[in-house]
Amino acid sequence: MSANIAEMERRRDAAKMGGGQKRIDAQHAKGKLTARERLEILLDEGSFEEFDLYVEHNCIDFGMQEQQIPGDGVVTGSGTINGRLVFVYSQDFTVFGGSLSERHAQKICKIMDMALKNGAPVIGLNDSGGARIQEGVASLAGYAEVFQRNVLASGVIPQISLIMGPCAGGAVYSPAITDFIFMVKDSSYMFVTGPDVVKTVTNEVVTQEELGGAITHTSKTSVADLALENDIETLLAVRDFFDYLPLSNREEVPARPSADPWDRQETSLDTLVPANANQPYDMHELIRKVVDEEDFFEIQPSFAGNIICGFGRVEGRTVGVVANQPMVLAGVLDINASRKAARFVRFCDAFNVPILTFVDVPGFLPGTDQEHKGIIKHGAKLLFAYAEATVPKITVITRKAYGGAYDVMAPKHLRGDLNYAWPTAEIAVMGAKGAVEIIFRRDADDPEKIAQRTQEYEDAFANPFVAASRGYIDEVIYPHSTRRRIALGLRKLRNKQLENPWKKHDNIPL
């Protein structure tokens, strides 16, 4: 027996060395951790249980039968993050450059199948040169098997991708299907075709970082959600982020003890909105003063800054927050903001996360550029997402809610459960100046009359009471009591029951 145990330990030790010390050193020299080191940081100490440690590829072409390394370039298994179950796979760049083979893909698929059956999230750590060329179509088939499972798991279990090295060609589509993508600055990149191919086909000269680096994908393309400084910071951020997510669509949102009083008043919010309607203020201040301990995890902070999306907690329970940001483009809705918020709202709805919406929106961004790029369809995505959502929805209008943008930002008419307004709210078809210039265009040459009409319009519509008189606003509330009203509202809505008509699936305007 002792000889058998010794042999098992020898094989385990050999497998855990991956591609060998030389390649491990090369990984460290790039400022990157190995696949196993990453899992040690991501998961609770001692919680990782590995599967398929001894799996090897089955390729016999191009001399591959002479190169057999146990594990075949990916470490798979399960563990816990702060005591909650998660299934993981971590590609090992020291073994064949982390390239995906048929067996490599089978290992990932096994983990995803287990996660789906057991109702637990999947986190994939991507660090791969792409499809293993020696295996040809078998490796491509492996990618497709992974994609199929990503699609089936979508909306059932949370899926998180960490891009911690190269991710190119077909490899990018699995992360693209997942719910959230974290990238590492200066050491990770994603693109369908690399700089060399781009140069050959289009004659453009571009670096990997410019084409598909972390900054590019978090600020320009919205492919990724966060860009972190290094491997360790990224893994610790994911541990923090994971605590906001339910384990599956059948689970309630996680709850943690909170010492922050549910009825805490914030008198500073009474003066948050400036007297000058054209002066901006930072919506982050409102969000942080409403959620527990001012703890807010923002998603895509570098993209479409005119809208804020992220997770917080109220009375210890996760909530999703969507808020217009007056500090950027006056909080106007454009194509990027609409897409960003729509996807976030749909995630929250899929996983039973209540949605808080803070509204200060002057309308949709005008211009030929927006119109020609399809703002009609993109804006409809956000409208569709809110209208479809059956989770608790609480909306607070702080200042402007003008025109079609009012209809898009979770109003009562899109099945908003509780719709509040601050006394500073202005709910109208448009701003007073624009409205008067249309209604009283015959008086355009008379500044005194225009000023008088503008004041009349403001007195009539630049307040929340007309909407409240029609029941479109449930109550006009004191700003300082916003947290208390939201906490009470979420308690009331905890057992909300609402179902959409049966359908195979919807047809959101993509």
C-alpha cells in the first residue's frame, strides 16, 4: 500500500508542476501568477478540490504523443469563496501555452455541467494561446462545446470570466457570453484577430494593448467590466464581487449582517441637488449614502459614465443600482448608456436582485451620429429590460425626468413597484425653455413674454406634483429619508409575485 501511495504522490507532484519550473519562472517574470497560485488567492484556504488532475490529451499528430503533461493545460475543480460554493477552471499557460485541446475542453465542460446541476456559479480564469493547432477541428469542436454550455447556463447560474493573459480568436466568445469580465492591465488582452492579421488585411498598425487590452475593453468597447492593476488585485476584487451574487436563479440574494441602521437619515441629501437646474452634482454621493456602509461595487465605471450601474446592499441584502450621472453629459441617455444599463437590468432580473433606479435625465442625446448608429433600437433595449423585469423595482426621481427618457427609466407605467420623487423633481415632456419655444413660437420675438411663459411652465410642470396627482408618483419624499423609504419598500416587496406571459423566449431589440 505504501508503494502505491508513494506512486500517487509522485504523480500528483509531477502534475502540479505543470510545464515545469522553467516555464513557471517565465510566467513569474511576466508579473503573472500560475494557474494554481491564482486559485489559492481566489478560493478560501484549503477549500479547493481538483478534478481530472491526470487527464492527458489524445493527439498523435505532429509528435504530440511524445509530449504528455497531466492536466493538459487547465486546472479544474470546486471550492468556496467566503464559504459559498463555486466551480472553477484556470488555464495553465505553462502547459502548451494554455492552448485548448479536445480533452482540455472536456475538463471545462465537466465543471460547467456540475455547476449547472448543482446551482452554483462558474468562474473561468483565461490564460491561453487559443485552439491547439495540432488537433485541428477537434479543438474547435471543444470550443463550441464550451460555448453551448455558456448559453445554457446563462440566466441560470452566474458566470464570471477573468482574462489574465492572452484570449484570442474563438477563445473570446466564451467570456463574451458570460455575465461579467475582469481584465488585468498590461498583461491581458482579447481580440478576434491579432495585430499581425489586422496589419495584413487592413494595413493598420496597432499594438495588442491598443487593439484589445484591458483599458480598451473597459473604456471603449464595453466588452469587459473592470480593469485591475495585477493578478492579485483582480482575484481579490472577484472575491469581493462574488459576495453580491446569488448562487443561482433559484436562490435568494445573499444577506450579511449589517450594523448600518435601516432608518438612518442623511440630512446632507436635502441640499444635494443644486438650486441651479443646470449645475451638476455627483450621483455617487446619493448611492453611497443610501446603501449599507457606503459600500458600492460599480460595474463598467470607465464606460458610459453618464449612467452608473453596480451592486450595493440595503439591510444586508444585495440590490442592483442604476442611476443617471449628471456629472457626465448632464446624465443624458445615449447608445452606450442604454446598452450598459439594459444588460445590467437583465442580469438583476435573471437572478432575483431588486433594482433601485435614481433618475436625473434630461432626455436622449440628439444628433445625427446617435440616430444613424441606431439609438432608437439601443434605447429600446433599456425600455425592454425594465418592462420585462419582474423583480422588485423602486425608482427615485431626484431632478429631471424629461420626455421619452422618463418612460425608459423604470416609471410606474413599466410596472415600477414604488416610485418616489424628491421635491426638486421635474417631470415633463421637456425643459421649460424648449417647451415654451414650441408652444409659444409666435411670441419668439418678445423676450418678456417668453420669460413670463417660461416661468408659468416651470410653475406648472417643473415639480413632481402633477405626476403625483395622477398616481404616477407614489409619494414625494424628503431626500434625507430616502434610505428609510427604500428599506421599507424592499421589505414590502420581498414576497412579490409577478410572472410574464408564457413564451419560449422574448425578442429583445438587439
